[in-house]
Amino acid sequence: MRIALLQTNPTAGDIAGNSALIVQGTRRAQAQGADLVVTSELALMGYLPRDLLMSRGFIHRSGLELRRMASELADGPPLLVGVATPNPSEMGRPLFNSAVLLRDGEPGPTFHKTLLPTYDVFDEDRYFEPAHGLQILELNGCRLGISICEDVWNDRDFWKRRRYHEDPIEVLVKGGAEAIINLSASPFTVSKQTLREDMLGHMAQKYHLPLLYVNQVGGNDDLIFDGRSAAFNADGTLVARAKGFDEDLLLVDLAADACAPGPIAADDFEPEAEIWNALVLGVRDYARKTRFRTVLLGLSGGIDSALTAAIAADAMGPENVLGVMMPSRYSSRGSVDDSVELARNLGIRTLALPISGIMETYECVLADAFRGYAPDVTEENIQSRIRGNLLMALSNKYGSLLLTTGNKSEMSVGYCTLYGDMNGGLAVIADLPKMMVYRVSRWRNQRKPDIPESTLTKAPSAELRPDQTDQDSLPPYELLDQILELHVEQSQSAEEIIAQGFDEATVRRVLRLVRMAEFKRKQAAPVLKVTSRAFGTGWRMPIVRQE
């Protein structure tokens, strides 16, 4: 039996557009002799649809489109579509996270997801009822075990600590499944694909069954999906893999107890390469799906804006990127020159808006109100807010998406200005620690040296006062990033971090800054997620708290 894994790039809520992608892919699969076509999880609705699932009209339209698709594809192969379906019972949540088989012009058997994640970015228990009963599809004399995303992430032998008591794959195997199919919408994080392939290969080998995995691709809000749909033989060998970060159609020949070798798309699992590909896709899709054709950003001459500009140029095309230089009396000549050189190398457009005169106007207007108060961070923030205001004015006038350029280290400790450099519609590198910003930038320069070497080597500085460097206010980034990784991504307490040999005063100061900056993060632009814990949907810390 030839099974087509349909790796599409759906948009959350775009039922008609997502349906068109599925129909087109199914026709391509039909032309290549597919006996079954399988989409990713909730492919008709686009993952994550979030509270769109609470709209009865949205669910009704999805059902109507499902029936229309079945009629249109009546002459095609059976199609297993990811979609939410109503729960007819008066008990439990109102919906199931389902896979519906379209065959002979009608929606047919329906299969439901068992394990509903409620961690990190997921909150599926808010909407869905878990599956009840055996999820087996009998097709062409083969018993296919149907699972959806999280259902494969709970193997007792692979994980040291499991999240759930039940293992749906074990249930399918005991129920006579001869192969496992998994419909997924598994968000990207760096190095996750290696873990996925280890886990899925282990599971196939453990149960001596072929395992087919189809994943969504593309960006929806803060989440990026990397695709890389795959097939594993009964001995756990990877025999086919679809493209990473791009749409694809992967055909797998499933025999009695094995998959014939198929194409394994070339890929680069180097962390810097994965991050680069993810962020380029994330920016491109966020802009495209929110109907922006152009983007702009502030160019400071620093590493953060340089990397963001390079990502934007690749994502949008350099002709669609505007870099805005806003030098003040504190901006060094080198920073201005670096911005000009960067823009020239990338081929992006530039605009210069000096702000020294605006600063003088602010100083004049506030002179009486500030009399008796010594200069402090207030004056620095005013400069940042002048720049933020100018950038938003250009965004409004040009209809361009404003990209923020702050990194995760700064976002963690609040080394950023609310309504200033935090202004914008998308935070491109706000899930990259500062040292990773340098790593990705150097990786990019190895391919094309667009970022000036002086940008890579000079001391980081906001240039908001004379001779300022970031390390005047923060621990060295090498140290800061280590502490933040332990606290933010591994949820370690001050005591746990100190016990590993870090200076107690430094640790407590950093963690205090993290707590104090929560109100800023609540007002930040959406953050493209590339690490295991980003400041976005999955970060749910209270602003008011005592520790």
C-alpha cells in the first residue's frame, strides 16, 4: 500500500485556504498512485486554532468544508484529514481532536486523539475530550493504528518520567495494529528533530511495526513548524524523510511488515542552521499570513539589529526591508558606519532620522518637571522611546510590519525599554540568548559575510550615554546566559543554581531582574519560539508575585 504523507503549511482559521492545499496535495498524490493520503494534525483548521475552537460557527464551517472536500475528491484515494469534530455526548469537552477518513465522496470513520497536552504552548484540555476506544483503520487488508501527535510521546521505555498513565501506542499494538500512523503538529525547537527520530525509531523497533509520521510546516503566530515528516521501518530505521521548513509530499510504500526505502531529504541539524531556517520561515509566514508585504526595523550598528536585518532580508527579499538609522549625540561613528555597510551588503533600503534635535526638545519641555532630579535611566529611556515612536510612525505610514530586535537575555532581565525598543509587531530574535545571537551571526557570515566584522567584535552597547556598554548594567553575557538557561528553561531556583558554583549575589540579582521584568514581557510583541521555553504562549508567570 502506498501512503502519501501530505506536509502542508496551513493558516490558523483559513478553512478554505487550508482545504485548497489539502485538495491540491491529494491530487498530486493520486497522480503518483497513492492508496491513502494523510494530513497533519488539525490540518483543515491550521494548528493552533486556539479559541477559534470555541466558535460554533467555525466548527460548523469546518464540517461543511469536510463534506465538500469528500465530494470533490470522490474519485481520489481515501484521505485522512486532521480536524476538530463535535462530541455528541452531553459529558466532557465539546470537541474531539480528530482524523476523519474521506472515502467514496463521504466522511467515513473518525479517530480521536487520546493524550491532550496542557504544558508549554499547549492547552488542549481546554477544548477537547480524549479518545475512548480502539483507534484502528482497516484499509486494503491492513490494520492501521491511528494516533495524533502527543499520542506517540509517552513511551514508558523511552522517557524517564512520563506525563500520562496511558500509552495509546501500546493500546494500538495490543489491538492488532500492523502499522502506526501519526498525524502531528509538532512545533519546532532547536535539536527537537533528532529527539523525534530517536523516539519514533525506538517505538518502531520496540513494537516491530512500521511507523509513519506526518508533521505540519510553517509559522502560525509565535510557533514555527519544521515539517520533516518521516517513515520508520519495523527495525527502527529511518527510511524516508520530507523536507525541513518547506512543504512536501512524501510517498511511502508500506509492505506487510516494512516500508520500502524512500527519499531522505537533505537537512542540516546544526543548531545555528536550524535556528536560522526556523526564524526565516517564522518571519516570512508571520508577515504573509498577516498580509504584510514589507518590514522595517531600527539599525543601531549592533549585533542584534544586524542579525534581525539579515533574517528579514532572507525572509522577505532585501527590496522589501527598510533599515532605519536614528543616531543620537551618543551614537558612535563606527555604529553608523556599520549600519550603512550592513545595509549595503544585504541590499536593503535605508532611511536616516537623526534624533538629537528631538532629544533637545524633550529636555526643554521636561526641564521644569525634572528640576531637582539627577539624570538617570529616565533620559536613556526617552531616547529609546523617541526611536520607537518614529519607527511606529513609519510602520503606520508605509503599512510595514515593524520587527523588534531585542534578544532573550535582554528580555529576561528587562534590559529593554517598554514603548521604545520593544515597539513592534514581531520579536524575531527574542528567544535567542545573546551568545547564541553571536553564534548564529557567525554561522550566517560563513555563508555570506554580510555582517561587518566590527559588529561582531565590539562590546555590546545601547549607546544611550557616553562610553556605555551593556556590562555596565549586566553580568558578562557568557555568565548571564548560563544562569538564565538554568532558571528560565530548566526552572531551577536560586538555591539550585548557587549549588552549582555560581556566585550567590549574582544569581539572586539576575533572578530578581527576571521577576521585575515580567510586566514588560506581558506587553511585548509575539516572540518566535525556537527554544524549549520562550517568553510567549508557554510562559505563564504572574506579574505580581513574591519569592
